[in-house]
Amino acid sequence: MTSKLKIAGWVALGALAGGLTTMQFGATARSSMAPLPMEDMAQLARAFGLIKSDYVEPVDEKKLIGDAISGMAAGLDPHSVYLDKVGFKEFRESTSGKFVGVGIEIGMEDGLVKVVSPIEGSPAFRAGIKTGDLITKIDETAVKGLTMDQAVKRMRGDPNTKVVLNIYRTSESRNFPVTIIREEIHVQSVRAKIVEPGYGWIRISQFQERTVEDFVAKAEKLFKDEPKMKGLVLDLRNDPGGYLESAIAVSAAFLPKDVLVVSTNGQLPDSKKEFRARPSDYAGQFGSDALSRLPAAIKTVPVVVLVNEGSASASEIVSGALQDHKRAVLMGGQTFGKGSVQTVRQLTADTALKITTARYYTPSGRSIQAKGIVPDVMVDESANGNLYSALRVREADLDKHITSGQGSEVKDAAREKAREDAIKKIEEANAKKGEAPKLAEFGSPEDFPLQQALNKLQGKPVVVSKTMTERKPEDNKN
């Protein structure tokens, strides 16, 4: 394999979680170890012929073949997908960190599109779309029955075109339409500031192409503004993923040189890889080692990493590496659990198949798939407890998700109860105040988890969650 191993940030396509993706373009020869099942292929050909001859109206042959491939891929797991001409073009565009759409991070719940978070400053954000909203229709198309990718494609389009989303707001028990004008979305992936004298905060919202340069620039300024830095909070909450090289580089910024950051493993020899904290594993894409400009103190300053249920893929790589090497204390909620690698193999000049080819593992050998990273210290979303964490979609909630491959996995009945309790709590709060309770903006003085992280760095008491416990992985229902 000559191409780089990358993560495709699925925020760019409107989905919830990023996915480790190998970009392997060019048709590949089929392995001689697995000959085609001719009898089954003949059955497929007969079905194709019957549909062509007997269906009520003529059907395009290319559409039939595309639908057959799409069905095969969709039956595997939530992240394997057939990329048709439009989808393949959008996939390539997604790696740039910019896209044309409405600007929301989504998941699927009960067959509907659920808003995980509107991207700050996006058309959806300005239109008042809120976390937890359910999208029931996109223009005139009902969402029920669509895959996540199909829903995403309908929300994407050309700049300055409109799309009408029908919203069901559970907190208000009402339906209403929202008309949004699509535009190019630019996600600013790194923010930073001094939150208290001696203590800095760096937030990465997505691991994009420019994340490493932006991270270095922000870190340089922080240490320049506060030469006597006593502690740093790395905020990865709601970070759905992005470039693998960026995740390795951010990990390497805090870790000793050459230590293991992440490994991958699957059936193919090319899927068995190790990635370490060294320029050769992260700087190739960027042309130079941007980390060389970082102040030496970043290697030793005490660090707390904030994570939650929306922290996925690349952010789980960083948090898992820093946790395993005991370089940082992880605080917050258990992460999303996106621990699989997808490989994009080109079928024709403008179509491809994206299939899951490996799982990735933390330095200690833990599989994150369908479980996630468990924080060292569980902390609620707010001083009043968890408002929305139980409602957030995670990998184990996705239909046909693959298992971790490490031991038995059992259904977590407590999670369903937590969902019901959370919905009841929000409805009660809504009835009393007239609207659903809101969480504080990340990085603000009212940001409860951030304040607990600062307490940890300063040696003060931390308000630990009394209700959050480690979630058990759920059984794969394939």
C-alpha cells in the first residue's frame, strides 16, 4: 500500500463519528485464496435477469448493480458503504475539512436522523437547530428507511441552495419545518486560551489537515502568554475524529519520542501496523515536523483530557495513548467507541467501496470498538448531573456494529434505563421552566467539567459523578 492511512472526518459528511480510513485508489486484484462462489453468483445473475424482464417498468442496469453492491456493503456494519459517483466525490472532498451542507453532526435513532450537535456558526446553528432534535423529513423525503449516508447526501448540495428539514423537538413535543440555505462549512478545529493564571485550555473540535499547525500555534501562544504554565486542559469533547496523522502528532506533542501511539490489526498484512510518536509517522503529510516549534515544557506540564460520549475515533486515539502512557488524567464520560478502520478501494474511475478492514488498539492493546475509553474520573456534564449524555448515540447503538473482538459482550440493559430516566428528567425540567435545560458553552466560566479539570490540576476536590459507571459493551446482533 503506497497511500497514507488517514481518518475520514465524517463531520464533513454530516455523520457523527470519524473513521480510520485507508485511501487505496486503483482497482485491486481479487485474492486467489477465495474463489468466486459460482453457484451463488449464478443465483445473483438469475435474480438480476428476472428483475430486468419481469419488473413492472424498465430498470436501469447500472442502478441494479449499484444497489446490489450497496446492499452487500450495508449488510456488513454501519461504516461499510458503496460510494457511487456522487458519494465518492463527496468522500474525497471530506478529507479537506470543508464541505457544502447545513453544518450538523448527526447520528441515527429509531430510524431518524438525530442532531448530535450543530457546528458553531453554521447555517443550522444560525437557524436554531439544537442538540437532540430529530429530523423526520428532508425536503419531501421521509427519513425513516434511509441510511445515514443517504440522509447525509440529501442534506448536502450546492452552495446557496435551500433544503427544508422537518424537525421534531422532543423537549417541546412539537414538529416544525426549518428552511436552511446550504453553504461551505469551515470548521475551526483548534481554540485555546488562558482560563486562570497558570492554566491553559486547548480545544480540538475535529482533527483536520491544519489541526497540527493550528495546535502548535495555539500552544506556542499559550506558553508565551503564561511562561509559568502549571497545568493544561486538552478538551476533546464532541470531537468526532479526523486525520490519523493529526491524532498521532497531537499525542506525540505530549509523549516521549518513539513510544507507541496506536496500532491496527486485521486479516490483510497491510492492516497490521504500529504508529509511534515520531515524525516519520505523522509529518509526511505536512512536509515538516511542526512539533519542533513547541516549547519543551509541554512534555512535562500536568495535563487533564476532557472527553464525553461524542469523543470518537481520532480523539479516542489521543485520549487512549495519553491514558495508557500515564501522561494525562482523563475526565468526563465514556467515549463513543469508534475503533474500526475502513479501507477505500476504487472499483471504477468514479466509484469505490469503503469496507471495514481492521480494528485499532491503544498502546496497551485495548480495543476501543463498541466500548470506548473509560475516563480515570467520571464527571457529569453539569452541576445538576447529566442532562443529555444518556441520549447520545454511540457505536454500540448503531445497527450491525462490529464487536471489540476481545471477550464476550453482553447487552447493557442499564443504558436503556438511563435513556428513559434522562428523557423523563428533561421533560420535567421543560415543564417547569418552559424549555429544555441547556449546557454551558465549552470553555466558558460555567463549563462544569472544565472547572472540575482545573480543580484536579490545582489539587482541589473534584465533584465526581455519583451515577455514571463504566458502560458494558453491547452484543453485536449480526
